[in-house]
Amino acid sequence: MDLSMEYFVVLLSASAHQQAEQFRQRHRQPLKAQQVYLNTLAVSAVEFYLQCMGLKTNWSVSQSYDPVWQAAMDVADLWICDRGRLECRPILPEATVMTIAPETWSDRCGYVAVQLEPSLQTATILGFTETTGVEIFPLEKLRSLDELLIHLQSPPTAAIHPVSTTVTSQFTQRICLSQWLQNRVEASWQTLETLLFPQPGLSLSLRTEADAATVKRAKLIDLSIQLDRQTVALLVAIVPTKPSPASTQTGIEILVQVHPTGGANFLPADLVIGLYTETGDRLQEVQSRMQDNYIQLRRFRGVPGEHFDIQLTWGEASIREKFVI
Amino acid sequence: MTSPEILDLDNQLSHLALTAQRHPPLSQERQVALRQLVTGILRSRRLCRPQLGQFAGNYQDIYDEALQELLLFICQNIDRYDPDRGTVMAWVNMLFDRRFFREAIPKVLGKQNLTRMTLMDLDRISAPAAEPTLTDTIQEFVERDPDNHLKQEHIKNHPTANFQVLLQRRLQGISWQDIANEFGIAIPTLSSFYYRRLDKFSTQFKDYCVD
């Protein structure tokens, strides 16, 4: 018997249906009531699968268990201990895409597709995606259940990669910029006010008009070479771009600058900032001259899920910061 | 006589059970083996049907409930499987018959008004209960907004796009796209604002709804 299939079938037991019915009864609108019923079945299927795999989950602290969240959102999250909220999306029998409600784009560690069949006796867990910021995700692009388990057992802020640099090599976690838009920012990335202001000549604006949605953060980077201490600030400003008529995909526009810190007026000369793809290809690079107040990369755009690295190099010191949009 | 297919399946399930045992909990090897083991057991067509003919219309519910608990037990206790004492299916069926089916009987029979909806049932069904539902209570709270807290929370530079208005739209089932068009604000800005404010007010809502 070929058992190597990449999906998992779960029985939807009487208990699962009873839970779904109990939640459904709280809501008056037929569409909402139906949504709550199916979401509940999807969560119970994923809960069963993950428990079989030895992971610890806690449904009762999940938003999908809470009547207020159920009413106000299309929510089907399951709390994975030490990891966060996993959204369990029910997929109707003939559907070829997974729909993800925009109100669940934040604060999720992934979206699992749970295909239902008309009798609602079984559910099939198909796969998952980490991609956020899209309302429609094609099922054929889902990642496998094996990858889901690896993903759920890895540390919350994505994988940690060793960086092979010269003098200053360090471990860094990939920073998720989409989360910045939800005000979830790593502690090492501070507001410009905290890190730099008042600082003359600082212009980190993506648009001429003030845009409420812009998020700007800065991080102190220590480029020490033996006794020669040199600290600079890496600044990143992001703003969500509007979906184009051709695509519902929303992206982010990104501006990266390097500024002097600690009262210095100028950057050290020959400081290099580079933009790299995940695979290490260099996309652009800028080098400071004598008496540069700051340097910046040409602004660039990306869509959720894309990776890029920013590398700062000064002499033999080199530091790489990893980002995911 | 045992057919080659059965022998083949027994070997396969035994191999999966022993593979799972050889690897520590949460390792990928163990998880893959357990997933395939569960799938193999479900597709084996050799699961017993304990006490068949009893419990009338409730039989299948009891059976499914028991099977679910059994599969979870097997995954969590795979180390207890001893190949010297028999095949995986013999172990599974023994547990099914002697323990899990029996335990599921009171669980299922004890449930009041057990309903199992199908997709078609859900499409047909109209509004539940005549008495006020929780949604009504939330809606009423949103409309009244007693301390004007919901109105005061709005998207920067867009005073009309406040939390009360967004809640009203969403509780009425109006799509994010329509709301985005109405206010000229991108969906991610609206939805992440909405999520954060809901997070902030959810306890307050709950207190109100429970009282």
C-alpha cells in the first residue's frame, strides 16, 4: 500500500460536530453561523493531527474559541504552545484556492488548508503556507505537512542562519517586515526618536506627503575592528503599497539608509551597504565617500514572503541583516 | 491462509511502528512514520467493528469517536507496541475492542441532541434560536458605544474610519474590499487596525456580553 501521500485524513467525530454546533448557535446570521461551524471543524482536525504528531496545542486560549472574536472576524486559529497562532482554513470540496481573511493577516505563524467533503465526516489536511497579506492562495502552491511540522518546531522568528563573515560574524534572525505594519517589532529595532533624534539632516521619508502607514525603525550596528570602535545606525522605512488593478497582492516599499551615531556628523569612509537576494546575489551596492552624512540604497519593493539581506561592510568587518517581507 | 497483500501490509505497518520507536518524539522521522502508520491503519479495511448491531443510529458516532481516541493513543504510545506479541493490526484491534469502543459509548450516548450537519444542512439552515444571540448583544454594544471608546479609535488622518464604523460594517458582513473603497484606505491598513483594536477591546466586549 502506498502510504507516502503528503496529506492526512482526519475523522470529524461527534465531539467535533458538537463543538461546532455549540459555537454555531451563538450567531444569528446564517452565513456567520455556517462560517463558525466550518472553522470549528477545521481547527479540531488540525488540533487532532498536531496532537498525534506530539505537538502541544491549546484551543481554549485561541481566538477561534472566543465568541467575540468569532463574531467580529472570520477566525480559525489554534494556539501552538511556544510558537503562536496557526490559522486553520476550511476549504470547500470543489475549491482550488484557500481564502485567508485580511483580519487574520497579522499575528499568525502560518495558514493550514483543511479540505472538507460534503458529508463533513472527514477532513483532509493538505498543507500550509506562511505567506501572509493575500486573500486567495492557490492550493497547488501549498507547502507540505512535513515542512509544517519543521516550521512549527522552529523558533518563532524563522530560521537562524549562521553568517560567514570575516571579523564580525554573528547569528541573526530574519526580520519580518509585514509584522512591523502590525506594530510587532523586534526589540533591537527601535524608533528613530529613541535611537537618533535629535539628528540634523535626517530625512527618511518614502513619500512627499506624510503617510500614516509608514513604519520607520533603526538598529544600532557595531562595526568594531579590534580597538577601532565604529557604530552606525541602520534605518529601514517601509510603507504598504496599494494593490494594483492587475493583482490583489499588496506589497511593501522599502527604503534603507545608514547614518552616523553618537554625535558624529559623518559616516566613516568606504562603508559599503549592499542588498542581496536570499541566495546571495547582489542587487545593489552603495559605498560612502569622505564626509557623507548618510548613504542609502535605491528604494525597492517586495511582496509578502520574499526574502532579502542587507549587508554592511567596513574594512574587514561585515554584518548581515536578514529580512522577510 | 494469509494473502500476500495482508502480509505485505503487516510488514509495512510493523516497519512504520518500529521506525517511529527508533526515533525520539518530535523528530521528523518519527512524525512521518506515525502519519503513514495512521493512514495505513485507516485504509487497512481490517479494523474490527466491536459490538456491531447494537446502539442503532448511534453506532457510527461511537465507532468514530472511539477510533479517533484510539489513533491518538497509538501515536502517543507507539513505544508500547511489541512486535513479538503480534501484528500492529492485532494490537490496534485489541485496544479498539477492549478499551476505546467501550469508553466511547457513554461519551456519545451522554451527549444531548447530537446533531451532525452536512454542508447541505448548513446551506439550508436559517437563523438559530429566537432568543437573543451573542452577536445581537455585541451588535447592541457596538451601536451604543456607551463611553464613546469605539468612536474615538480611528485610523490616523481618517476620523470617519473609526473602530465603531468598521465593526458595524464587518458585523453586517460587508467585505473588506467594499470598506476599502468606501474610505479610500488600503485593506491591510484597515484590517491590521481592526485586529489591533479588537485585541484591545475583546475583554471589554466579553465582560459586557457575559453580564
